[in-house]
Amino acid sequence: MPEPRKPLPPRATRLDPFKPWIDEMLRADLDAPRKQRHTVKRIFERLLDEPSADEISHQMVRGYVAARREEIRIEAGRGAVDAFVPQTHRPGAEAEVDFGDVTVRLAGEPVTSYLFAFRLSYSGDHVRSQMVRAAAVAVPR
């Protein structure tokens, strides 16, 4: 098997000189009221006021802000961190049960029946059974 490829270093972009400035705006937004936070459009407009930002596109700013906004929130301890909490269940300790009505054909006639679904949480297996009413009621067509 060949060796895995080395990750390429990030390429320089025309936005690089302005990234620290954008990051400062996003950090200031952490404490600003919701209606006063910088939108991507507003950040882009402020960049266009700079004489050296002529070749920067709205999509470049949008892509950078989309990635950095959540990173800055996490760095400040305010963002949601992805987490996985494994669930463990003891055998026979927990189960899920569901009830419902279902129409089935019995001897060529539609009959309303009860459906009982039972799932053991430990194994993840499904045990289903269907109980038909003692006095089957035919559903009119």
C-alpha cells in the first residue's frame, strides 16, 4: 500500500491580510446585542472601503466568516462543542413500546386491529406482535 498523502499547507489568498481584522469584528460581536452584530454583507462592505481590498469577493468573505464565526465562539467558550455520549442499557432493564391502529385484510375483508411494537433497548432488537380485537370490526369500503 502506498503511503498516505501529506496534507497540503493552506494556500495564501487575497483575504489573508484582512483575516485578523475580520476576526476582531467577530470577537466584538460576541458581546454585542443580536441586532448589532456584523453580517457578512456588512463585513464585506467595510472591506471594500479599504483601498487594497479591490479583488476580494463576497463569496470569499462569506466562506471565511461561515467557518470562523463558530470557531471564535468555541475559542471564547460560548459555542456548542460536538460531543458523543454513548448509551448503555442493562439487559432487560429498559424497553420502548408503541401502540397504534392498523387496517389489515383478514379473509379478504379489511379489519381494524391494534398494533403493539416492543423494542428492547439493550439489544436493539425489535419484537413485534399484532393483537386483533376479539370482535373484529369490518371497516366499510
